[in-house]
Amino acid sequence: MPYCSNCGRRIKAVHHYCGSCGQALSEIAESESDPPMAVGRDGFLSRRSLTYVNELLRGERELDHDSVSYTELSREVTAALADFARLAMITDLDLLHLWGAGSDTEALSMSIDDMNSNQFRDWLAAVGLGRTLQMYDDALHTEFENEFNDRVQQLIEYANEELENEEVPE
């Protein structure tokens, strides 16, 4: 297994960039004008992939299956799905409760303009969760999303009941 010439970390020969320091490792990577940023953040997408996705959303780029950015995005999504597979192996772990426990359910009914950054993240997570199911349904020609939406509504009602039942310290 080769090593990064910049930071010395082990890398795989198929990588275009070092996952640790962002060093270009191939001629393709060196030819691109938008190298990845080695910056930590919440979420599974690197800054490079976020930039690529945002450019796709704004219509500034077209989806290019041969680009390094697409390869990076594919690798990151595959790693995230593998992480979800690990979570799925934990008996009695309820993903909706796990997500709901760390989220601000009030954010789901607020105007985006009135949200702080944490509330916006929670709202975006809810949208992302729903959109993931839409992509699942689109890819597999199923209708799981409707069942899921019913379950999310139950979770929100449960969370609101829990908040109402909490004793408020005087």
C-alpha cells in the first residue's frame, strides 16, 4: 500500500487525493482546479463533495460520472451506507428515536428565516431523511415513503408528549 508524499499516511492506489491532508495523488487530481479541503465538519460529505453537490443544485455543473468529484461523492455515500448497515445491526436501536433525541422538533414547523444554525441543521436533516426515502422509492420502484411519513408524524407526536410531560423546575 502506498503512502502520501505530503503527510506520510497510508493511501490506496485508487485514491485521487489523500484523505488526511488533501494532497493530489494522481494526474487527474492535479489537473482539477477544485482540490478537496481537509476540514472537519459534521456530516459524511467532504467539503469537496458538498461543493460538487451545491454546484449541481445551482445548475453550474452537470452530473459527470467520470469526474473525480463524482468518484469522491460515490465513495463517501458508500461509506455512509456502510455505517448505516452497522447501525442496523444493533438490536433495538430505533433510528427515528436516535435522530429525534438530538433534534429540535420545533424547527420542523418554523420559518427558515427564523432558525438558528442548529435548528436549520435539524430541519435539513428531516428534509434529507424524507428525500432519502424518495430516492429509495425511485430507485427500487416502491412506495415506502408514505409509510415512513406516517411513522415520522407519530415520532413528532411522541416527542411533543414527552416535552409536555416533563416537569419544569421552578
